[in-house]
Amino acid sequence: QVQLVESGGGLVQAGGSLRLSCTASGRILRINTWDWYRQAPGKQRELVASMTPASTTTYADSVKGRFIISRDNAKNTVYLQMNSLKPEDTAVYYCTAAVGDAFRTYWGQGIQVTVSS
């Protein structure tokens, strides 16, 4: 079993920055792809950023140029640097990790990010 724990969320003014972290623990053979999702009230969950084992990254159009995903394999941790935050970035953010040869996906518990105008 693998557990993911997010940290770094909170309240920030528009234009500000936050850095989310997500650390995996437990029976980790290998973490393949890391993803960050978010879900705002009344909206569908959205894939925000993704990083492959080769460190190839993809971003939602809504965050391109403002968010950066990175990983520290030694620490089993993924980060989401969020800059130039907007009120529409307000959501619960979730990290996921695809683990092992089967690419089994685990989810974190989610962390609130609130951007005030």
C-alpha cells in the first residue's frame, strides 16, 4: 500500500505564489507518472499538470506559464510551484502517483488552495 500526503496549501492573494508538495510513503517499488488534479466547487475535476518518468511535463492551458511541476525521486516527492495565482485557481488540489509495473494509481487526500481577489 502507498500513501500520499499533500502539503503547502492555504490562502493567498491574487498574484501570489504557493508551492504544493506531495510525498509518497509505504510499499514503493517505483513511481512512474506524477499528476496534479484540482476540483473547484461545482466543477469537474481537472488535470492540472503531469510529469512522466522521463520528466516530460504537460500542463492544462489554464495554468501554462504559471505552474511548474517537478519531482525529487530520492524523496518520493512531487512539487507544484504555482505563480501568478488567480481567484479561479481556487480549488482542492490532489496529487496522484502511478506506482510499479502495473502503474497502479494512488491519490492523496487533497489540499485546499484559496486565492482571494
